[in-house]
Amino acid sequence: MKINWKVRIKNPYFWIQIGIAILMPILAYLGLAVEDLTTWGKVGQVLLEAVSNPYVLGLVVVSVFNAIQDPTTKGLSDSEKAMTYTEPN
């Protein structure tokens, strides 16, 4: 598995995609919307519920996997061209 992590972590869209990949399955399973997270206490409570539920953790893992893998390449690796990048393209 060869992924150009140095470039991916520089890309703000990668972090947005990962954040959505983590948050949306949790909110969907708990029947919540983003508007329901109005306090840090509520956010913590939701995260604690998610971490204590193996099914939700499985949903998050699958969602993050889908956000990381590149469907245009075979397997989990980035393309040879993407491996040469030093900045997001």
C-alpha cells in the first residue's frame, strides 16, 4: 500500500472528506442532524456513544476506507504519478 500521505495531509479537502466520513455515519445511526450538535457536551456524548458501539465503529471504518482509497488505481495505492507530487494537484 503506497499512499502519498505527505501530500494528502496538506490538502484541506482530504480533511473535510475524512471529517464527513467519520461524522455522517455516526449522526445517521443516532438519528441526529448537524444542527443537533449545539454544545461541546453534546458532541462528546455523541462521540462516546459512537465509540462504545461496534456497529457504528464498523460504519465509520468503512466510510473512512472509502474516503482514503483511490478508485482510479488498483488496490489501495496511489498512482505512480501521484506518488511524485510534493503538493496537492
